[in-house]
Amino acid sequence: SEIANLIMDENLEAALALHLYRGGRLLQGHSIPFGVIFGGTDLNEDANHKEKKEVMGKVLEEARFAVAFTEAMKDTAQVQWPHATGKIFVQSQGIATIPNANFNWNTFLQQSEIDQSADNLYIFLIICGLRPVKDPLYLVDAFSEWHQETPNVYMVIVGPEVDPVFTREVKERVRRAAGVRLIREMCQEDLHAVVKSCFALVNSSVSEGMSAAILEVTAARMPRMWYHS
């Protein structure tokens, strides 16, 4: 009903959904044409759940078109939903970074309770929504042990609280882990500034389509990345 009201109030003529399940299902049954961009986990994870797969198949029936980032993603989608063959197109993913020029790195460290007096700080950054598929807890214990041996090493997790139950688990684990910090969701410009200042990006996703965070780090010319999948 909220989507229907939005469409009516704003007199919208078309829509574009990101993620076939999480976004696409909200546009079902409305009067406006729409397209869908595959997010990655919709193909890699949600398609393995019968009920979600059925919903996504119906979304593709209504959608005018769907966009995949790679030929492999397109092939996967066509195997899952053969009826959508002919309306799936490949468009390579791109990114633009606009770091906040006024962002204060020292203030960020202070608010994150990171010891600024340590020489040669090594801040490892995980950017992800707090949900199991992103597995931000995978390296928590390892980084905590590393920090206790080398106090200038920290791991910082930044992202929105997507899954409430999993978020509580993350907060509890991080609370007990020395050298690991959890930062709530930041505006994009500030996050890009953090990316430029930290030592390396860590991606610990169990399943990944194409990480926007990795593209942002590449665009920021910070080539250091640790990846686990």
C-alpha cells in the first residue's frame, strides 16, 4: 500500500527495482511499467528458496526488462526462469566515488574509540549490510587476536542493520572483541572518505554477485583488498 500511495502521490510513470526479490516484489500488481536489476544474492541465494524463486519468477513475468552485470549472471537467470529469456540484458557495473573533502579522519577515529596515538595505524574496513550472507563475523576473532598482539591493527565494520536478529549477534560478538569496531550506516560521501583513509578493504561474503564496495575501493585507487568467499 505504501508503494501504491507513492506511485499515486508522485504521479510516477515507471520504476526501476534493484534486487529481483527484495525490490522487484514491491512493484508487483501496480499499473506502471518497471525494470529490474539483479543484485547478486537474488540469483546466488534467494533463487535456492522455493517460495522466493516463485515470487521472483512472477516479478520477471511483469517486468519489461531485467539487467545482469555479467553474461554469467544472465545465463544463471535464464536457467532459473526460462520464460524471461529475451528480456534479460547485460550491462557492466560501474561506480562513482565522491569523498567528503571536509571529512575529519581524526574525529572518526575518536568516535570509533580507536587509539590515535598508535604509530602506523592499520584500519581494515568491512562494508556490508548486517545479514548472514555477508558474514562480517568470519574474521572477528582473528582480528581481535591480531590486535592484542599488534595494538595498531583494527577491523571496522560499517553498514546498515538489515537483519535484526543477526544484527544483535554481531553487536554482542563485537562488544567482546578487542580491536573490532561496529559503525552504523554512513552517508556515501563520508564512507568514501573513510575508504580513502583506511589501510585495506575486507570482503567476507559467503556469496557475492559484484561488490559495489570493491568497485568503490578500486575507484578510490586503494588497491589493497582481502577477499574471502
